[in-house]
Amino acid sequence: MSSGSKKIHADVTVSANFPAYAGYGRKDACNVLIQNNGSEDITLTVRIICPQPLFVPFEEEVCVPAERTVSLPADIFSPLFLTDCDNVLPCPAAALALIGGKEIARHDFTVCALPFDYWEGLGGDPEKLALYVRPRLPLCAEILLEADSRLKVRGFGQIRGYSKDKNAVKQLFAAVYAALKHKLFARTSETDCTVPLSCCPDLMGRREAGAMELAVLACSCLEAAGLRPILAVGEREIGVGVWLSETCFLDCVTEEAETVGQYLSEGVDELAFFDANDLFSDKKGAFSASAAHFSVKLAKGCYRCFIDIRRCRLDGMLPCPARGGKEEDFELFPEEALFDAPPSPLSRHGTPPPPPPSYSNKWERELLDLSGRNPLVAFTGKRCLHIAAAGADEILLSLRR
């Protein structure tokens, strides 16, 4: 985020803390800091302006005590604009401090708006890649169906999830690789993970894709099969891996390539990987050759970080909605509405059953009966415990006797 502060009032400064990139699936904390260096309290208005509709209108009045700093939360990114955004668009903006409509302090900054399915690259948060892994895509079901047919040829039945046999998990991993490679995707561009790039795994009907798009699609298929995928990301290289047993890393992102190599080594066999660049139609080689390519690149230090999708899910990073519809009228579909979502249960008469009445509703309904049958209105006292107590005069009289 490029920024520049302009101080007009001698005692007031304003600064905006916004991320360098803005995308639909991102939930970064944003705020505006107003610092009062004077000896008196100041009441002013804070406003954020931007030529592009990246932000929803923001204007708030605040009192800043003397020699204090006030932080205003400003989570004002427009979901509508980020949903319709199709290009990487730098958006210059400014945070203004006003008194009586007159500008007294200003902070200029720039936020780069990303298209809907774009990741900001290694300069941002690597774990945000888990947002684009969508296991309920129809294309995942199609690829798994082809993987099952390949497993059947090899003498295996349908494999889903984990069992005690690591070899079965590895066979499914190799079958997913072969099914993806059979799609014959052409490369759109060379891989560069230092800049924002597309991570859209919904490649239905497409014949061209990027390495990151294929890697995210592979992870989506593996998660749909009940496995726990891993993304290996470097500046020019991308790998796809899977746990061969039901476990995961302690952190969403790890940079310990040596540890990954130990899990990958023969005899340990806790991880399996292939090189995502081998999925393109211009590359030759089966799964074993691609796994060897990954091991060579891992030893050379070509991968900077490893993202554990399962750990990201445990930390609350669920798949973001998929975008569908026409270019002029996009619609967002949540993850559960993409494929094989069960319908809501219906009652005997074909309408959804009404929700059960709450206790407060029952009490209000009983109050509508104003007859003598309602004990809440006509209280007789017959069915209650009566407290008998003697007065002071009666007690003294009884003591004299």
C-alpha cells in the first residue's frame, strides 16, 4: 500500500491502515488512526474518499482527547464492487480529517482491487489460497469419476477418505493426477507467484489454465475425495501434495522444507507430492516422474511455503462462494449450493414444517384467554400454599396465659 501523509493542522495527524490488496474472500482488519498532539480535545469528522466504488460511504464524527490517539474501525470494502471486479485495479484513496468542512489532515494511500478468484501472491497471506479450494464443484465430481475408472483398471475399488492402507491413498492420489492430465490443459502463462494471479478452480469447458488454477483444482478434487491436500508454493514452482494418513501440520503455513522432505522420504511415507507444471498437455511423464520432479525441486529450495488445507479449515477458512451468471449480472453461490445439496425437508402436505413455538409465544397465547379458566388472569388462590402468621398482640396474649 503506497501512502503519503499531509499535515495541515499543527496538532492533528491522520493515517489509514488498509491492506495492499482487497479481494472478496479477504477479511482484513482496517482502521483509521487520528492523533491529537495538542493540549485541548478536538471534535472532528473523518471521511474516506476514493474515485472508484471500492468503499462504501464512510464518514464519522469523533472526539479525540488531548495528546491521545483514537482508532476508528473502517471495514468498508464494497462486496458488490469486489464481486464484479474482473481486472487488477489500483484504487487511489484518501483519509480526511475535517473540522467544519475544512480539511485539517490527510493521508493518501492506494489499495489494489483484485478480481474475484485472484490471490495476491507470496507478498500477501499464503493461507488465503485455502479460500479457493472448493470441493463441491461439479468438475471435481467429474474428475473423481474418471479417477475411479482408472482405479478399477488397476484392480482397486472406489477409494474415499483414509484407511490403514497408505498405498490405497497414494493410488487415489495418482489416479487424480492422471485424470487431470487427461484433460489436456494448455498453459496460459508462465508461473509467477510474486504477483497476483488467478486461482479459479472452476475450469469446466476451458482448455487453458494456469499452474495455480490446476493446483487449486487438484486440491479441490482431493478434498472432495475425503483427503487432506497440501499446496507447495514457490516463486516459479507449484506442487500439490496429500497426507497419506489422517493428520495435518500444526500451522496453516509452514516454511520448513526440510521437515516436508523428511515426511516425504522413503520409509516414513507420510506425504506424497507431484509437480503441478506436469499437468499441462505439453509435459510428458506419469505420476512417478512428476513426483521425482517435485523431490528434485524441493531439494533445490524452489518452494517457499507449504499450505495445509485441512489446518486452514480448522482455523475457520472455509471455501468462498463461487461466481456464476452473466457478465452483467453475477450471482454468488455458497459452497453447499454448488453440487448435490440436499433439499430442505417437507411436511406431509408439501410445505416446510413450522418452527416449534417458543416459551414466550406460549405464554402470550395463554394471556389471550380472559375467562375465569385462565389461572394467569383469574387467580383464586385455591391451589396454593397459604402462610399463617400470628400478630404481635396475639403472641403477647398467648405468653401471658
